[in-house]
Amino acid sequence: MKNYLFYFTCFFILIFSFREAQSASKPYQRAVILSGGGMQFAQFIGMLDGARFLNKEPDLIIGTCGGSLATAIAQAFPNLDDAIAFTKSESLYQLLRQAQVNPDYTNLAHNLTRLYDFYQKWLTNSIANVFADTVLHVPTRLGHPALEIPITRTQKAVVIVAGRILFNKKDAGKKRRNRKLFSETFFTDPITGSHLKGFESPIEKATGDSAIDLNTEVNTTATLAEAARAAITGTYYMEPIQINGNYYMGGTVDLNPIEVAKELADETIASFGEGFEPLTEMKATQAVYHYDINDRIRSIHDQEATYWVDATDRKDLISQAGFDPIYSAAKVRTQIPDTYEKFYNKVLTQIEYGRERMIEALTQARPNEKGHIRHMNSRNASDELLQQYDRFVSRDSRER
């Protein structure tokens, strides 16, 4: 009788343990975050190619800002070779050529006025006018048939991150007080979306006084083109997009959503970014989202990921093969080439950069290794991380 009771007890312990393990399992094996980086989308396609080379392709791609376009392309063309071909194509080149610099931004006085506005909105805790006076004019519809499709879950899933705007145009310039201005939104398929219901904004959890709502949203009705256009709407860079009566803008609402990746996947591949320039880039994001984005970057890099892709010298890539608008003689000009051949060569450079950096990350000797990161400094790394890897920077030389 005692033996029967013993086996009976063991049986139920095994069943309970099995169910507990099932409930704790995550829906995806490996997630990669294609984060930030402006319009250098081709580097992210190169990262996916590097993962394929080592047989470590992700089954979940999370895209923000410039990485959202690469995410949409990877989903629209499930065969990576087709995605690479489209990234190099003249049709994509003509799509990007639609981006035009606002003529006002060729005027030095106007640019200085906008810089003053960044500081004024930040210092007075006011609501920025994200609807007008943007650097670029970009059509709200990308207009390519391959991207005008619903987001579905095939052999890989995608999540594209943007922010739903919670205020109206008439609110611009008013005091924000404690009002939440953006809701972090995950554009994805219904199955993946079900795992993100109730997910809370890590930025608001950490700060408590940002302009981002604690509650996030899931959108499973938008097309890939709509989601990508929403996410690439960087701060003051281009007009928001209206989707089903709501306005959406930038993946900068959460530029490197590592917590989302760890919520959904057993392994996480994240980028280790360069940090924002404090006098202009950082103040622009603070004027809109009302939190210190470099604080957020440092906190991300303090976390654990299975692999870290070094992107700390990405500004060198942008100067050589970038597509972002740049300031030259205090005026803005686009870097989108005037010929397809030049575009093609830039894309090749970006792809190779991303491919090499992904291979470098995936061949590190141990998980969460950060010793290969080229440039750690006070913008992108905490004191503890700098000291851990002997990259200490004296306090007098820091720019926070």
C-alpha cells in the first residue's frame, strides 16, 4: 500500500511540474531587436544574414525606428535572399526618394529657433508640436504592394514598436503637468499580441513621471507599411501617420525594447548603441517624451541579453553610407543619393556592417558578453559597466 501511495504521489508531482514548466515556457526561442539607427535599415537586413550564416536565425523580430522598415521587409519577404534583393532594389530606392527636406530647414535662423524650442519644451514641461514643422516630408503611405499586407505569424513573427499619440494638435504648447502623451504600441499578429496584453511600459515603471503611459497597447489590424511608417517617425523628423482615426509616431518611444524581447523569447539578441548627443538629440527626445533617453540606454545596457551586437560606432557608418538627413553648414540636407548606383553601394556597405557585427556577437565565448563593445562611455554605459570592462571615464570628462 505504501508503495502505491509513493508512486501515486510521484505521478502527481511530475504532472504538476510538467504543467508548471509549460506555463513558464515562452512562445519564441530567439528574438532579435532591430533598434534605432535612423534610416540605416540595410544594416539590420545584414544582421539577419549574419544570424543565418551561423544557423541562429531568430523566430521573432522586434523593430523600432529605422529597424522597423527592415522588420517589415523581412516579414514581407520570408525568404531572406528575397528580402536582401528588395533592400538593394531600385523600387525601394525610388520609395526612399520621396523623402524631401522641409525647405525651412535650409535656413540657419529656423534651425536655431527649433533648438530653442527643444529646450523650452523640456524646461517648461510643455507639450511639443509633433504634428508640424518636421525636418522631412515623407508620404504617410509607403505605397509598395509587398508591404501593404496584414501582419501575420509565419515561420517567424514580428513586433513593430511605435507610440499612439494621446493628445490633439490644439494641445501643443500647453503645460503637460502629469499628463501622459503617448501609449507604447505593439503592431503584431493576434497570437503574438496575446502574450503582450497587460505588458507595462518599462520606461514609465522606471521614471514614474515620463510622458509615456504605464499601460501599453497591442494593434493587430495595421498593415506592415502602416506599422513601419509609424515607427520610423522619429522625433521632429517626419509627420505622424493616422491609422484608423489615431495618430502614431516614433519607435523612439522605446528605442531598444529589451524587456519585450525577454518577455517573449528564451534568447535575446540586442544592440549596444552609441547613446544620444546631449545638446541636441537628447534634448529633442526629452522635449517630446519627457525622460532622459541616455538614462534609458544605460539601463538597457546594464541588463542581460544572450548576445550584444556592437553598434557604438554607427555614426561612422552613417557618415560613410547613411541615408539620414545631416546638418551641413547649419543647414539640413538628405543623404539619399541622386543615383541608384550610389544607393546600391551604400546598401552593400550597410549590409556588410550588420552582417559582420552579428557574426561577431554570436561567436562570443559566453552569454551576455560585452567585452567586444568598441565604445563605452558615459552616454551609453553606467559607472558599474565602465568599471567592469575597464572603460572608466573621469567624471570631469562626462557629458550626461
